Amino acid sequence: MSVTEGPAARLQALFEGHRLTPTQRRIAHSMVRRAADVPFLSSVELAELAGVSQPSVTRFAVALGFDGYPALRRHLREVAPAEPAADAGSVNEYQQAVEAEIENLRHLAEALADTGPVQRAGRLLAASRPLPVLGLRAAAAQAHGFAYFAAKVHPDVRLLNEGGTMLQDRVDAAVRAGATALLCFALPRHPREVVDALAHAKEAGLTVVTVADSAFAPVAKVSDLLIPAAVGTGLAFDTACAPMLLGRVLLEAMCDDLPEAQSRLEEFDAKAAARGLFVD
């Protein structure tokens, strides 16, 4: 089996081309996150997983072109592995959370078999001078991490990790300074302010590149290029190993389109050594 044909990838392909309601996008998102288990879930179990009503699951199946949820589940069993995921009863909740993150990374690896979206994003980010990087609340750490490293190779990175009435002003300032693209990290729970800021950025002429937890996240409608990386939900607070790794992948792609990236890194290393910046 090709890495591009995993359960999550096949589910994504099934949903493409359908105009889904917010509730239906929530169901689709939940199915992608539990791609290996979904063919074995009842409509009630899927409804509980997605936090919706059982009739919503039935309407979702019909929206995809099936007679009902049983028909959708039969289809999924035909294209999914023959066995459900291994019983997690023998491991504790912390181990389960780690295993879930490993699965998220596997899904990301499947998606990255197609390098086109990442390479396109790298070109857009490299060409934008300045480059605004947006991430609020749960996504602020991802934006900060990207901006920290990006600033070592990109001449003008502007971190937007605080909301408030000045957020759109800072987007406007970046546009006036010559920005052509904006990178956004968007993770649950999705602040309305991020959706509004991205809509404003698009209206201002910026190309919006977004790293989100799902292709069906609320920010999808205000993004020009969205690359999904799932979050883990097994602990009290979501874990974001896959979005963080995707951010590093985008950094690599951006460096590929910055001819001066290597020389800038060498210059930084020389200055860091002269200053005794690091102990190793």
C-alpha cells in the first residue's frame, strides 16, 4: 500500500468536493482523526465522538451520497484495513496519548508524500517581505517557534501572537511594508478573532497559508492554502506534535527558496561563537 493511500488520506478524498455544514465538517474532522477505528463505529458512537446528534450523522452520510450511515460504514470497511485498531486496554492513558500522537505523525507523513502544497507554501513565505506569522491562544506557541527560527534566515519576520483591536492594524502595516503572504497556525479551540483576522488579510490582498488541525477547520474558508496536521485529544489539553513538525517542514521549504539562507545561518553561528552565546 502506498503511503498516500492510508485510511486518513482515503477519508479526505471521500469528503473532497462536498459542501458540508459546520456540523458535518466536525463529523468529518473526527472521522479523519480516528480513521482506523471509524469503519467499526456505530452511528451513535460516531455521534458521541464528534459531539453531535445521531441524526446529524445520518444526514452527513446522505450528504456524501450514501443511503444512510450503514451504507457509508460498509463503504469504509471495503477501503479500510480489515482489523480495528489494537485494544488499548493494556496501556495507560499517558501511553495512549503518545500512541495517538504517533498516529498523527503517520498521517502527516502520508500527506507529505505529495510535496506540492509544502513547496508552494515555501515559495510564498520566502517571497513575502515582510512575513507576518499569526497564532493566537493555543497556537501562539507554534507561531512563536516558527518565527524564532524563520528570523534567522528571512530578513523580516513579524510575529502576531497577541489579539485585540490592534491585530488588524498590524496586518495592515505588514501589507503597507510590502507583505504578500501571511502564515497562520490555527489550533482548537479556534478563536473567532483568528477567522476575522484571516478574512481581513485576504481582503487586504495577502495570500493566506494556514497550518490547521483539519482540512475542515473553521479557518479553511479564509485560507488560500491550508495544510492539515492533527492534534492529539487524549489528555486534558490538546497536544500538537504534528503541527509543530509541519511548521519545521515549512521552514525547510522556505529555506529552499531563500538563496541567502545558508549564508545567514553561517553568519549567525559565527556571531554566536564570538559572543559565547551557547555552552555547547
